[in-house]
Amino acid sequence: MSEQNRDQAIISWGIIGCGNVTENKSGPAFHKAEHSALHAVMRRDAAKAADYAMRHHVPRYYSDAFELINDQAINAVYIATPPKFHEEYAVAALQQGKYVYVEKPVTLNIDSCKRMMAAVKKYDGKLTVAHYRRALPMFLQIKKMIDEKSIGNVKTILLNLFQPDDTSLVANSEVNWRVVPEIAGGGLFFDLAPHQLDMLIYIFGKAIHYSGTSANQSKKYNAEDAVAGIIHFAGDIICNGNWNFSMPDLVKEDSCIIIGETGYLQFSFFGNEIKWVTDQVNEVFNFIHPQHIQQPMIQKTVHYFLGKEDNPCSLEAAFNSLEIMQSFVQMKPMIPKP
């Protein structure tokens, strides 16, 4: 595609799964991004799909995902369904020559992810994973400070996410599918940890070793609600992570501390503040996230689809975080010695 054609081209989107997560975080951004337009939406409940289309000024709506994929006016598909359906819809879209933007976690397990990677190669397609923190100014600032050694060489990362089972960090849905492993891949760990692990991988590179364990402490559903793990990054950087989704409100925590030779950075993955402390510095950076938090990532994805820049998050890039999560959840607890 010539430079002139790229400047005139439009990525015409269809959304599969226009639920609550798309109402503000992503959906409107497809209209607002440059060289981008939202042409159609799909939801199994046709009345809800029609309502979404009317409220968001979308020309067409469907109740069947494959009808949307086959719409010739669409050249890109955003898959915002539960992970169970990501592979099927992504492969179908790639077969039709559509570009694909798929929500996280990218799919149920690493075998499924490998099949998706094979499909991208087979159909010479383009697919981006919606790890949108890679494009947010706050996290780009953290990466910049690490790269510039603002706290010296990093030694340790301490990551804690303690939440009640009704945490406000996940979008509301009529059915709590996020705690059904057959649909979500795991429990709330699978829904929230990808944001954290992918960003650490983006900053520090692919994890070279990891091990962990999980438990179902509350027994409220058939999925893990407590996870602990250790990740070893290049440069002998060790990350200790703890996630628990059966905690009382009084111990709620969302904290990441990156400790280096000369100080530390402290922030929340679901917040908007960075604390930078060294012997000479004690400073806090505050950020205002975009109204539609995925818009910067969607813009980068549009540019990638148009050949203007590299893929902001490939399947290969997302694979490592999926490997780590799967290993933590499948690892059985150690049996105590008698």
C-alpha cells in the first residue's frame, strides 16, 4: 500500500461481543481513532445488539458472529467475547482476510494460542492482542524510567493484588463467566493478571523461568481464587507475585514495587500514580487516563493494520504471560511432610 493510500484508507470494524467492557473502555474509540470507523456490532441477544448500535451510532448489528465476520464492508474484527470463543472467531476472521484485535486473556490456554499463531501464519494475517497498558502514558513512563535506570539496576519486583470476590476491578456481566474455567481459562486471576504480567514482560523482556501454585480457598466457585508465583527475568531480576480474590475489604491491595540499586518505583496497575523514591528524590507522578482507555492501543493497532508501524502486541508477545498463568494455576500445592 502506498503512503497516499495509507493516509486515505479506513479500518472498518466489527465488534463481536458488545458487552459492558465495550461501552466506554473500547467501543467508542473505534469511531474516535484516526483512519478508523465502527461499522457493525454483534451480540447473541439481538435486542441488546440493536440497542448498542443505536446508542453508539453503529450502522449495522448482528446476533450471529459469523454473519458479522462475513460482512464485506468490514475489514477488521474486535473480539470482545469470553476467552472460550477467541480462537474460533479469530481463525474464522483470518480465513476471511480480516484483521483481528482480540481481548485478553488472548485465549483459554497455550495450545489454543499456538493454533491461533499458526492461523496468522497460514492466512498471512494481522492480529493484535488488546494489552492496552502498553500504550498508556503512565506505563510508558514506568518503562522509560526503568530503561533510564532511574532506580539503578532492578533487583526485585513485589506484586500484590488482594481483592474481595466481588471486586470492582472487573466489568459487570449478567453471568459471572470470569470464574468458570471452561469459559475464562481460570478464575479472576486469569482475567486481571494478564494486565500485570504482560506489562512486566513488556518492560523486562520474556520471563526465563517461573513457578507457582494456586488454591481454591473460598470454595465459592470451581476456580482458583489464590495464586502465588515467582518469575525470573533476565538480569537476575526476581518477581514475587501474590493474588487473592477472597480477601476482606480491610486488606484490599493493588500494589507493585520495583526495587533497584538506588531506590524504588511504586504504583498500582489499576490506578493512576507512580511514586519514585531514591536518596535524592521523593516524587509522585499523577496521570489522567484517556476517557476510552483502549483508544491509544486501538490507534496503534489501526496504524499496524495500515502498515504504518509494528504490531503493538503480537500473539507471540502475549504467549509468555499465558504460559506463566497456566503454569501457576496448574501447579499442584506441595504436600507437607508428615
